[in-house]
Amino acid sequence: MPAPKEFLDFVDNNADAFVKRLSEAVSIKSVSGDASYRPEVFKMSDWISQQFKAVGVQIEQVDLGKHVMDGQELQLPKAVLGRLGNDPNKKTVLVYGHFDVQPANLSDGWNTDPFVLTVQPNGQLVGRGSSDDKGPVLGWLNVLQYHHDTKKELPVNFRCCFEGMEENGSEGLDELVERESKPGGWFDGVDCVCISDNYWLNTRTPVLTYGLRGLGYYKLNITGPARDLHSGVFGRTVHEPMTDLIKLMSTLVDVNGKILIPGVDEMVMTADVQERRLYEALDYSIKDVEESAGAPIALSSDKVEVLMGRMRMPSLSLHGIEGAFYGPGAKTVIPAKVSGKFSIRLVPPQTPENILPLVKAHVESEFAKLGSKNKFELEQLHGGKPWVTDINHWNFQAARTATKSIYNKDPDMTREGGSIPVTLTFAEALGVNVLLLPMGRGDDGAHSTNEKLDRSNFIEGTKLLGSYLYEVAAISTQ
């Protein structure tokens, strides 16, 4: 049962209004990883709640408690739970998204104000959160608005779960999902889950995603003198924390991406010929990865190796150093304390729990080799398990049919390099199939400067989400 033409026309006819609403959403600076922006994340929770209430969704904003971030106790943003329809003869679809965003400042290299949605002549909608994940969340809202305005019944029962901490570890969400999945909870009776929080591999071919890497995020703290020191007075007279940290971080990964922590890469089985063929068949090239990165810097000329590096192998990335001098000029200081941040993207059978001991043993051993008198500490800031599911499930069949109806081509079936830890939580707590149905393209630049969502992907993606609901209603569960 394809989506009715009336729905598709409605989306086209209201495209400008939908873009304007996305502009409102982008203007709310809902940065979850910066305490100074926490009121904005609360504002975003309220805004999303009001928008979904306006199209007939029963909404509850759920208090998730408090957490400590950068030494400060903060209230967690309220999750937004929604319900529309309770027909026992219809399937019940739960959709998930997040309304928080990564930090963004004009000084980072943005060409425009990151919190003002800029419509480029080529149709790109540039702004922080446009693609990750405010555009997709509003895609669901656009679908519901059609049914509200035309008084047409939804083909399924709709449930939603939107959170404001996804970019900072989804704190408090696992407990919420587990609690609300029990009899009588908001998610009781859900038949499948759909998440739109990832991207196409390229700019041409839509995808359905059946796997995600997990995440372990770590912080190495090196503490030495009681205060910052003058390098002219103390240089070559004391153990310097920054020197220790740089040496330690250089032992984690080599320049070709190989993880140097013993036992990490070795956990993952080598791909056989049959599995390699799956990656060979994907519409992807080295040119795609380099265009997306903005430079010819791919690790290999072998497309399969690069794709497996993104999808089925773990990776370790160094993210930054706190406490070090950063800025214009030439400050000659020896920092008293520095912290290096790095993460490992995990794949089955890896978990944050079985990787942490390997990381801990490695960095402790390497620090001991330095013979330093500085103090050393490893923290795991947050983690999430990897996830892989069955692509032959009716949930994927419905999404495949919907994708072909909108884009006139079969989607690629992909595993994704990013992490959405709650995906596995939904799968385990509800015992149902979870699908990732992306709206954005591979060059959207989520987490980067000049993040964008193409207008065509926002509008056609809205049609895709609606069509998916119609196909779920039509397909047999047998």
C-alpha cells in the first residue's frame, strides 16, 4: 500500500513552511555537551513537545534526573515521549530521534552563523543540527501534520522517543527505555522501531542500515606541578605533563589506523570472501570518501578495505587535549595538568566492558615505561555497545519498498561507522526489529563545520518516512 498521492502533494506544497520550521529548530542552541547551553536544550525539549502536541500527539516530558559534567551537577534535559493511535488492528511503530547538537562556533571555520539556517543557492540548508538530527525529527512531524490537517487516519499506531543527550552519551535514556518497555509503559506493544539518525554512503543512493559500531570514550589525565610553570625557568628541570601525554597518546594508534592496544583488533574475525562481496557491491568509491572528507586522504585505494574500516572494524581516534595552550600568540607555559581524549568505535563481539581492561592495561604499562614522577589517571567517560540486526525482517522489507517508491532505486544495505547506543537498548528491551532509515546524504558534515541538509533530502526524506509507515501497515508479518 504505497503512500497516497495526496500525502506526497501535501509535502511538496508545504515544503517552504517545513524549511521555515527547521530554521526555528536550528536557532535553538541545544548543545548538550556544554553546561552553559543546558537551558537551550530544555528550551528545545519544550519546543519539540509543543510542535508534536499541535498535530494531535499525546506528549509527556520525562525527567531523567541529574548528572555531573565537567565537575558540575546538572539537570538532564527532559526526554519527549509521544503516543498517537491505539488500534489493536494496526502495527505500532516507535520512532527515535534526538534534539541536541554538537558544539558550533563561527570561529571553528563556519562560513555562516551555525545557529541561523542558511539556504544556499544550490538548495543546501546549512546550520548546526539541520541533518543531525533536527531535520529527521521534523520529518516525522511533517508526516503527522498531513494526517492532522486532512483528518486522515494514520495507517499505524505511532510512538516517539526524542532525547536531548545523544551527543553526550544518552545519559538516563537506557533506564527510561527499559522502564517504558514493560507492560503499561509508553513502549508496551511496539512492533518495530525506526531511527533516522544516520546518512547515505554517498550523494546518490539511499541506504538502509542494519548495523552500528559501539563506542568507548576515554580521557587520560596527567598531573604534575601545583600550577602552570614558566618553560624558561623549569624547562628540562621537571617532568612535564604535556610531554608524558603526547608520548602516551602516540602509543594508541598508528598513522594507518591500526589500533596498537594489544587484543583490540585481534577480537574481530577476518572477513571471508563472501562477506567482502557484500562491500564490493555497495555504490561507493574512494572518490566518495575523499570528496566527503574534502581532501585526497583515504587510507587505501581498496574500496572494500576502506568500507570495512568504516563498518566492520574498530577504529581509534584522538580527539583533543584539555589544559594545553590554545590560541594566538606564543605562550611559553608548561601546563600543570593536561587531559587527552580519545575514543574507540567498537564492533561485535567488542563491548565497552571487555575493551576497558585492555585499554587500562596498555596505558598503565606505557606510562610506567616513561619513568615519570607525574600522576596518571584513565577515565572512561561513556560507552555504548555495537548493534547488528536481520535485514530480512518485514520492517526492512517495508523500508526497502518505501525507498524504491520515492527514489526509484533499491537502497544499499549498510552497516554504519557511527554509534547510537540506544539502538541496541531498544532491540533488547523491546525484543523487536530496529531499522535505521536515513534522511541525509554522506556529505552532510554532521559534527563538522558547515553541517547541511539538502532541501531535496529534507522534502523527499519526509515523503520516505511517511511512505515507510504505509508500507509497514501493508506488509505481512508472516
